[in-house]
Amino acid sequence: MPTSSPFRVVRTLALVLAVAALGTACSARRPTPVAEPEYIHPDGPPANPFSPAVRVGNLVFVSGTLGTVGTGLTLVPGGISAETKQVMENIKRTLAAAGLGMDRLVKCTAFLADLKEWPAMNEVYRSYFSNGKYPARAAVQATLLSGARVELECTAAAK
């Protein structure tokens, strides 16, 4: 009966350990499944090629929102303060369609036609948040659609 050489035993043991290690490494690197996007349309099917909001996993991305009434591009009259109030109400309605409130906003970008109107926009914006829990925010001056004074896009953390 032939005996195994120590070299052969060590080589076989090394091969078994390598296969076991490879199996463990591969199982640890399996990709996490990505959540399917959910397209949120509080006013029904979109007239334009974008969704008011898209939910992916635990994030909801709210498209740039103007101070319009209804589904058209008619801005509320009254300037920056009235437009900001309507923008915030429109965002609030979009978030509600996703089952969320304004307290779930974590990041917003404000686009203003004139940065000199920043204080007036902030006065209205501030009133939609309590206890100093404001979303992270950036602001830029931009030329906006339909002569708007303000547009906001936001990201919310879903529950």
C-alpha cells in the first residue's frame, strides 16, 4: 500500500483551503439588489418628459418645482414670496403622494432668477420647517422657465 508523501498532503490541504477561501470571498462580494425606481405622478400621467418625483430605495428625488398652479406653467401672481409659497406647497403635495412629509427633506437646491431675492425666499422657505431642522441646501442664480423667480429641486429620505 503506497503512502502519501508529506508534500502531497500539504499540497492537497492548501488546495482545499484556497477553494474554501475563494468561496467565502465570492459570497461576500455578491452585489446587493438595486431597488426598482418608482415614478411618482401626483397629478396623473405627465404632460412633459419628466416625473415630478422618483423613488429609488429609501431616497425620493423631487424634480425642479416652480410656483405654478394646476398642471400648466401658469405662475402664481405676487412675486418671489408668493412663488416660493406655491413651490413649497407643490413639493409638499408631491412628497405626500410618496407617503412623506416636508420633515423628510434632506437636500434642496434653490434656483433664483435674482439672488437679491434670497432673503424674501428664505422667509417663506423657513416657515415650512420646524425646530431648526432644515435640509442641506445650495443656491444658484439662473434663468428660469416661464419667467419664474424661484425653482427648487429636493431629495427626501423615505421611511
